[in-house]
Amino acid sequence: MSAKSDGGITVVAKLQHKPRRRAWMALAAASILAAGAMADMPAWAQAPKTAAKLAPIPDPSQAEVDALMKEAGIRESAKTVKELVPGWTKPKMMLVHIDRPDRIAWLQKAAPGVKLIGVYQKGTIAEREAEAMPYAADADAFIYVLPNVLCDAKVLAAAKKVKWLHSYGAGVDDCIGVSPLVASGKYLLTNSQKIRSRGLAEDVFAMTVALMRGMDLEARMDAGKRLDPPDWGDRGMQMEGRTVLVVGLGGIGTEYAKLVHGIGMKVIATRNSSHEGPAFVDYVGLSDELPKLIAKADVVAMCAPLTSETKGMFNAAMFKRMKRSAIFVNVSREDVVVQKDLIAALKSGQVGAAAMYANTGAPGERPPLAANDPLWSAPNMLYTTHGMAPMTPAEDNDSGAVRSWILAREEIRRYVAGGKMLNVVDVKRGY
């Protein structure tokens, strides 16, 4: 490990593998899925020695940042951070999990007079605690990239001054669930909801295309080096005219609805907040209407976050309400599904096919499925890495990764100034 300090900017760095690069388009992604060419998620951090090879970090004007937040539908808090955080004072030091060594200097522009410490962390609990602990006691805020990296029960217990936590991702169940302090609402918690919605929606769309057109069956045939047509069963659906139910019409759900509507599918949806929705959604029901609406859908796409209300929502009773042979796609956490019930529904043909993100967390927290796990052998099941292919390289100025960092810098600027924050999480609701 090496540390460099320059004018209040500190970077603690550990060498990481260079990320892979891959272009991404929705229909092309379905072909990638079918071919089984799923790539590992890229390493989050670049080694310092590779920094010179990276393109310069985009440095948008405040007007451009404001326009991006408006375009993405990022919500501003009604109250200022001074009102939201009891005893708020201008922070002196923030601990940031960074992706490249020049990130801290870029973030520092939003935090004059505040010391930012950047850490590259490996993913095991012991390793990340060892890197964060020396700085935890003096930190006023944590800005973290991977689930639980800086949202760690042991680190938080040592961080007596921390008042704000920011997540680079949208899902914060890992953070709320790991520490009673977070769950109690002790900290101001913000996330990156909606800023990366398009890429994840394309994942759902790719899954939908693959399963409706039976491309996963073709992939198995291809893996066996044979060209005999597979047993299609009730697959091979024509997409146009079919009905999709989007469970959770938030950022990802809305972008997905736009995509499937564009290909000619009818869209219905549920959401917690209201019956309001965009023009391309035929009907928006409240969450308690799910049991009724699910019977109308040829495809059910679960896009809602994991909360106490959604945990185990898709169980035997819910699958039984679906049209026989309908398709189920889940890009929420695995825990919204009762795994044994999904496997049984796939074996009986009640669910025609399913695709699901794998749960992800730091290595050592959520081990991969065992080789004999029944999910591997479930019929018509497509099990993928979380987020599938990378959302375009971090150097791409229009990528979700770049936008997430722009949001993080804007959050830092607002917090330091004591202004209104963006994407404030209600820990009781879980989003």
C-alpha cells in the first residue's frame, strides 16, 4: 500500500487489475447473453501506474450538472443539510472510495477547505476495514462505491464524527442491513438512484428479448456444439402486442417501460407512491394491486428495490397468480424471490422462463452459489452477474459510471455548503 499527500489531498492506493472494456447496446446484449459471453464485472480501482493511460475526467460546468440532474429526474431535498443533520458543521475530512488516483483532485474542486482521503480497497471485510480504520475516527462523511465498503459496522462504530453516507449505487439495502446505526436513521444517507437507470433497464430488456425469443436455449445448443433446434416449449413469443408488468416504476422500471413500449409491447406497472406514470404506460397501480395485475402479464419484470415489504414477495402464491408459461425477470436483489418456489414454478411450467441477477457484495460476504445449488439446474433459468456487461468504460463521458461520479461531486458540494441534498434515502422505506 502507498500513500501520497498533496495540499490536503491524500490517496491510499492498492494495485488492482485493469478493467475490461466492452460496448453495450440492448439488442446486442441479448445476443451476448445467448452466446454465454458474460464478462466479470471490472475491477473498481485502477492501479496508480496506469493512471496516465486514462482519459481526462470530464469536468462539467455547474449549468451542465444542473441539466443532468434535471434530465435524470434526481430529486432535491425539501430541507437543507443544515436542517437535516442535527449539529451540522462544515466537514473537515471525508473518506472516499475512489476508482482512479486523479479522482480526489477532481472531487476536491467541490470541497474547498475540506481534506479528502481516497482509498483503493480490496473487497474482503478484513482488508477494507484495515484500510479505512486509520481514518475512520476523523471522518465527517463516507462516500463509498461498492456495497458495504465504507458502510461497515466495525468502521462506523469507530467513526464517531460521521454524519453523512453516500452510495455510488442505487440499492442501499446492504448499507441499511449491515449496521443498526444506519437502520436507526443516525446518518444522512444519499444514493445514486436514477443516474444509472438506462444501462440497468437495458439489462432487463436484454433478458426479456433473450427469454421471449428463446435465445438462452440457443446458447445451450451452441455450447454443446450442435445445431439441432432446441425444444422451444412455449417460448419464441412475438414481443409486439404482448403485455409487460413492471413491478416498481422507479428509475430503472420507467426506462425499461420506455424500451418495451417502443418495440410494441403493452405496459402496465405498479409503484408505491401513486397512480401517476408516463404516457407510454397504460396503467399504473399501487403496490397492493400486484396480485390482480400479475395475471394479465406475459412478462413480469421486478425492478423494485429490496425492502422489508418486497423481501420474499415472489413466492409460490405469487407465481401461481401469473399466466401459465409467462416469463419472470428480476433485476432487484435475489432476496425478493423465494428461490425454491421459483425453481418449483419453472419445473412445473407455471413460469415459462426466468432471468435473475445474482446477489453481489464484497468478496467474503456473499459467496457464489455452490456447484450443486439447485438454481444451476433449474429449467429455463438464466442466472447472470449483477449488472451483466460493464456500462461502457469509465472514460466514456456519457457512461453511467461518469454520471455517478458527477452526482457524487455535486452531493459533496452541496453538503460542504450546507445546501439541499439530492436523493436522500428514507431508511424506513429502504429507498
